[in-house]
Amino acid sequence: MTLFPLLIPILALSPPVQEPDSLSPGTTLVASSETRATDHAPIGVMGDHTHRAGEWMVSVRSMCMSMTGLRDGSTDLTPNALLGNPMMGTGYLSVPTSMTMDMLMFGAMYAPSDELTLMAMVPYSRKDMNLTHTSGATFSTRTEGLGDVSLTALHDVSEEVHVALGLSIPTGSTTERDTALGMGGVPTDVRLPYPMQLGSGTFDLRPGVTWTRRTDDWSFGAQGTYVARIDENEEGYALGDEVHATAWVARNLASHWSVSARLAYLDRGNIDGTDETQGTPGGMPPAIALPNADPNLQGARRMDLFLGVNHVTPDGHRLALEVGTPVMEHLDGPQMSTDWIATIGWQWSF
Ligand SMILES: [Cu+2]
């Protein structure tokens, strides 16, 4: 569906494949004189490659996302236009004004055979949200902890294509709490709204397909991934399914440096169901009080443009940075609007 507009220009522009020489299925990323920075996708892409039998890879990524202001559809809104008295139906009790999400992602890959690569990812997140209360007071909430661990199997189907099947395990909390300003501005300990929780609470299936092509100086790639929520969580809801589609191009600068450009598309659905504590004392605030506590104000379509740089060393280390910003953002809002996203990472193959 939405994948094709991204894939077509890249497929049409990509040059013919060069002599296969050393670049066989599961092109090795372990130390060799052939190591090129363009052998890696931009650092924001997960599971872009497979490994040869017996190879290991460990990685750490630091990912930051900054959001400011509110948007409905493609229109920016001011907090004052949204605040009021929810009991009178004149607006929200509080609205978010900015949010940052910082995630440390620890990864490991191992290939038991040339055809099969296994990957595990362990995220640790911190989320900070600043809000404005209808009284004019401001406050902030924070969560920090383990996110959802994922296990993925990657299988080469041809020299340029591999498929993946991931399972996300609900190790991240969906019951995080903090102090918010309630009715009359009274500080109240509440369950935080959906975007502040650390996990989905559900087992999720993540099927995906990745295409890559390498030449001496260039590399190209595209990846599509679907996130399917299985059943609903113990709190009584399931986050919306997600479609991720991305395509990139990278160019070698010198033997161990490359630069990349990437487009990434996200289509995220609304939440099915409702947190069962919503509207109860000490529970998640009701949707009429806080827009990001509304299960029907979570959907998003966004296209981000990223620029990145990769550096590889002859002994199998890679350092990379990628920074992006939305070029299109359509939200089922009012919802927080994304400013920028950055990923810095280190990988080591052995
Ligand atoms: Cu790897």
C-alpha cells in the first residue's frame, strides 16, 4: 500500500548490480579489507542485514525524540484554544506542551547458519512530558524503565532480500504513575496516559521484508515492517497496529566513511479499547480531561527525512549518527507534534 511510492523511485534509480565478488548472501560485516561504510544501513534502521554462520554482533543505540506543541490533522493548535472546563464541555483540564523520549537500545545478533540470523533487542526508556493546566499552572511527569524486549529471526531469500519475523514481549510497564494537577489544580497521583507508558502490554508480531543493493560506492535499501498487536493487554486495550516503510541511499566518501539520506513513513492506528482505570479515582485521567488519554487521538501518519553518517573500522566496529525531522505529519489530534529524532549508535561484529 503506502510502501510503493517510496520503493518505486529508489528501484528505478538504482544502478545494475556489480560483479558479485565477495558480496554474497549474508555479506560479512566482520573485519576484512573489504569493509565499507555503505555495507550498513543508516543507524536508525533495525534488522537491515543478516550475518554469516557463527558471526556475532552487539550494539548500543541512543535514540532521542523531541516533540513540541499540539496538532490536529496538519494544523498546529495553541494550548489556550484547547483548555477549559471539561465538566462544562468547554475544553481540556490540561494539555501537553512538550515531550522528550530518550531510549537506550541494546542489541545482539547471532547467526546459527548462513540462512538464519537471530536478533534480540532490549530497550530502556525515559519519557518526560510538560503540561499546562487550565488554571495556567504548568507541571511535568516522567517515566523511566525497561521497554518491550523483542526477538527476531531473519532469513535470506535471495542475495538482496531477507524476511524477518519478530516477536515483541510485554516486558515494559503499562501501569506507570506520577503526580498531575487534577480538578481545581490539586496535585493528584494518577496512572499516566497511553504515550507515557513504557510498553504495549501485548505480545506483538513484527513481520518485515528488507531489500538492499550494494555497489562499489553506493548502497540502496528499503524495508517494510508491520506491527500487529495480539489480543489486548491486562489493562483492557491494545495499541494501534503500525506500518513502517523506509528507503535509503548511502554514498562512500572515503574507504571507511559514508553519508546517507533516508525517508521513513509511519502509519499508526488508534487504540482499541480503553484503560480500565480511566475515570476512576487514582486511575488514568478521562479522555475529556486530557487529549493524550483519549484512545481515539493516537493515530498518526508521518514521513521523516533523515541524514546520517557512518564510520567503520577495519576491526569490525561501526559508529553512526542519524538525525531526522518530519516532512509530513498528519495526526488524529490534538496530539503532540514531532520536532526531531536523532540516533547515535555503536555496533561491533566478531
Ligand atoms: Cu548485525
